[in-house]
Amino acid sequence: MLYISTAKWRDLTDGHLYHEGDSYPHDGRKIPAERINALISGQNRAGLRLITAIEAQDDKPQAQTPEAPETAKKTRKTATARKPRKAE
């Protein structure tokens, strides 16, 4: 699994500074699952989600997100609210 940084942060284990979009880990080393889970979940000293898992497809990494339609659905305007008339 590949991971990318979602924020600017410094890794307290090796002192490396990550910027948003950087790959994690920067040197390709094996990271314990407990550490990965802490960085993904926000259960770390920063209290933030610092990395996210990505999948590489066609040599282009993509963030794992819920499936979204490729085109937006057409919407119809149904009704508009009108301001009440002032009493004269």
C-alpha cells in the first residue's frame, strides 16, 4: 500500500519534514502497522490525520475515495420561495 501526506508535518521518528502530497515514508522503509494506523486515524501527538492510503492505477497514484459518478446528474428547479408582501 502507498501513502501520501495530507498536511505539512515533521515525523518525530526520523525528523523528516513532509509537505502535502509527499509520499510516506520518504525513503521506502517498512513502517509498523501501528504507526501507519496512528498517522491515518489522527491518534498521534498532532491529533491530525497526517497521511492517507492511495492506490496506483496506470502509473498514477489516486487517493482512495468513495466512488463518484463521472458526470453530474441533471437537476430541475422545483420551486422558489417568495418574500411575503408588506401590509399596506
